Amino acid sequence: MAPYTGIPLSPAELSYLHTSLAQIPPIRPDGRASTHFRPLIAETEVLPAANGSARICFADGTEAIVGVKAEVEQTRQAPASINGEKVDEGMLDLGGGGARDVKDDEMKVDGDGKKQQTGRGRDEWLEISIDVPGMRDDDALPMFLSAMLTEALLADGGLRDKLYINTRFHWRLYIDILLLSQPLSYPLPLLSLTTHLALLSTRLPALISEKDEDPLFNDDWEASTHLYLRDDQHQQQKPSVTLLVISVNDNILFDPSKEELAVADAVVAMSVTQSTDNSLKLIALRTVDPPSRLTAAGTPNALNTSAGAQSLGAAEVAAIREKDMGATVWRPPRGGLKRAVLAKMIKMVVEKNGVGEEVLAGLVGVEV
């Protein structure tokens, strides 16, 4: 009987796959190592009318395209408090100041010792929409994916500060994500990587006005600047990427396929970003309910006809089914994620020469 998740695997196949992934080292169905990602095809600047765009296609046929559009918008101003109560700190409570609250800029020192203004951007200046074939915009999956990507992009504050023009105007950034095919695996990493490339290719018209004047831009597109500046001498901050990691027993596997998700003990979405000092930092972490918990349990061995169950009476069979006695061919995983396993996941992603750096280095190659 195929499990509830729609994955055409029998309980025996699920058990065999779980046992294989629990080996040391794990044996994955496609022969990949635990930290290897599936091959993909990627390109940028595929939409000429957009400020930035990218397309990625996984080897299983799942494909996504992302377009970024920027528009100038006047900033609404309001007091920092109303009737003595502080204004909400942004759409996701991630920023230092409300979506309509304009206050004095904060200062920070970058890796070169230069002071930079921070805290000028607002959460509401970024809008993400996701279109999944066969689903409405307000379905659970598109809304959850949109919230995950928005949280990751806004968590470090770097992107929203880049949208600041002056105290009166700002850029509003629209990120439209289109999944061109049915998701053959969990689409979060695909959408995150494609959005990362689209933001790296995003260009904004060069500003030629000064201070708080009405924005005036250079009409020459060749003079436009990238949203994320490129500098050969210094490492520039990059948009975040979200990776999907699973655990099977104490083994940790990156970029799981749909078959591996069907037997995962735990699924974690980890968002990281690269700082100006070239180090990685974890900015968001979410656990995802693994679909393996929705799979149907196998038949207890005590009820297996080849094991002598045919000699049992009806009352004995009913009692076994009620108490679930005996070992089963497949038992859906239960319980949470061990702290030691989670700590190992984080270390493998953010450590120097770890998985996170490998992924970002591969994306830089696509960008170039």
C-alpha cells in the first residue's frame, strides 16, 4: 500500500530506504555523498524587462524562475509611539523600527573600518509572491514558502537597508517566484537558490539627486548599479540562502530527494548569509514536519502469513492489531530532533570550508 504522502513506495521499500540511509556511511538512492547536492542548470538575466531575474532547473525536472522588480515609493512617516505605546517593529518584528517609523540612523563599522548607516530600511518594502501550479496563492504551501523566504531575506537587515533612498523615498522590491512544474521534491531550496541568483543580478538606476531631494536617476542603464555591489578588493555581503537538511538516526543528509524525505526522522530549513568578513552566520532556522510521519505503518510480523499468522484465531488477530504487538516492516518515525544532531547540522553549514561556503561558491560561478 502506497503511503499517504503520494510517494509510490511500499512499507517494505520505505524500511529498506531508511535502513540504507542509517548506515555509516549512508547509502543514498542516487549514490550521492551526504553533503553533495543534486546537479542543476542555472542562468541569470533571463527576463529583460525585470531589474533582475534567474532560472534554475534541477535534474529531476523541477524548475523555477524568479523576477525582481523595483519601484520608487514615497515613505510614510509616523511617530515612533502612539499614546505612549511603541509602534510595531515591522511586518515580521525583525527590524529596529516600525514599518512607518522613521528615526535617526544607527551606525556600524564594516570590515574596512568605515562607518555605515543601518536601521534605515523597513520590512514592508519587500514583497514576495509565489505561484505553484495547481495551488491558490493563499494555500498553505505557497504561504509557508513565502514566509520562510521573507524571514530569511529580512533577518540580517542588509537587504532592506539597500532599499533606502532618503528620508522621503525608498525602493519597493517585488520578488515574483514561479514554479514552472509540479514540485517533485520539497521546493524550498530551489526557490531560495533561484531568488539568491536573481537578487545578485538585480540592478537599480544610478541616483544623481542629492540628500532629500525628489529622486532623479540616470537614464543610461549602463550606469546602473547592482543591488549587491561587486568589489574585487573587498568581500561584499550577499543575500541569504536556505538549505534543507534531514537526519536519519544520527546521519545528516543535505538536499534530500522526495524518497529520502519519506523516511526522514527530522527536516530542518537553515538560512545563512555571508558577512563582509567572508564568514557565514546562521540567521534563521525552522523545523519542517517530515512527510514520513504521514506514511502508513507496515504489517506487524506477527500477522505475516509466512510467519504462521494463518494459524491465529480472529480474536488473537484483533488483539494484535489493537496493541500493535510485534515488530513492523515499517514504522513511521516519531519524536523530535536531538540537540547534538542539530548542533552538528549548524556546524556543517557555517564552518569554514563547510557546506554553506561550497553552495555560495557554486552560485558565484553561475553569477560570473
